[in-house]
Amino acid sequence: MLRPIAAVLLVILAFAPLGCKRKQAQSFEKGAPELASTVHLGDPRVADQLVSGFHQIEANAWRWTARQFIVVLRAPAGSGQLGAGLQVHLTVPPVVIEKLSAITLSASIGDGALAPETYSKPGDYVYQRDVPANLIQSGAVRIEFQLDKSMPGGLVDQRELGIVVSSIGLALK
């Protein structure tokens, strides 16, 4: 009698994590409160919002990106009607300019492209763009970023390197 009960319990325990992941994915899509509107890349608690293209935290404050990187942010209340402002605090390190001479960052949300910006000097920058309300269709906003080029792995580091990002955020206009 104990063997069948133990077998059932093992099956339930084996599949329990699958139900939790499905619930987490659904809450992301609905813009659950655990999503932040602004992510500080030195904070390990926001790692789930960094979908792809981000390397590990450095100096407890920032991360290198790859050529393409994706983040999911919570839409600020009312931004579905009023729109929002996107801000990316970034650094273009001297080595990027030395190796690539200039680099262009662009972003898109769904089918909507945001204007690109080209950086030809090293330094700290803020990529700021208005996000029209029609691009904010749910509580969770997936923003895809792309650089026109990056440093391939092995050139300076084993990783593909693009730019350094310290925070990405959406704020109500």
C-alpha cells in the first residue's frame, strides 16, 4: 500500500516545478507587481527581467551587453493611454570606440521601432525615447535592443561585447 502512495508522491514532486514556471511566465505576461519599471543592472534580483544578451554583474553596478539584448519591464500605470519614456543609462567604453570607431543602438517594442542613436566617442550616455501608448499593450513590456556591431569574443574578452548598461527604465510621460 505504501509503494503506490510513494510513487504518486514522487510523480507529483517531479512535476511541481513545471507548474511554478508556467505561473511565473503567465505573471510576466500580465505585468505582475514583481516586475520593475526600472531595472538597475547591478541588482541580482532583476535577473529574471533580463531575457537575453546580458553578461554577469560587474563592480556591483553594471553589465556588458551582447550585440542584441532583451529586457522585460512593467508598464507604468496609465502608460497604455499616455505612453511612456524609455531611458537607458549606458557607457561606451574607450575600447569599443578603439575597435569599432562608432556604434549605433536601436530599440523596438513589438512591431514599433524607436529611433537609433550613434555613439562615436567613449563616455556615459542616456538613450532616451518616447514610447507611444499603442506600443504598450499589456502590463509587461518586452524591449529588444540591437547594436549595429559588437566586439566578437576573443578580441578583448571571450564574450561578445557591445556596450555597458547600468539601468533601463520606463516612466510615465
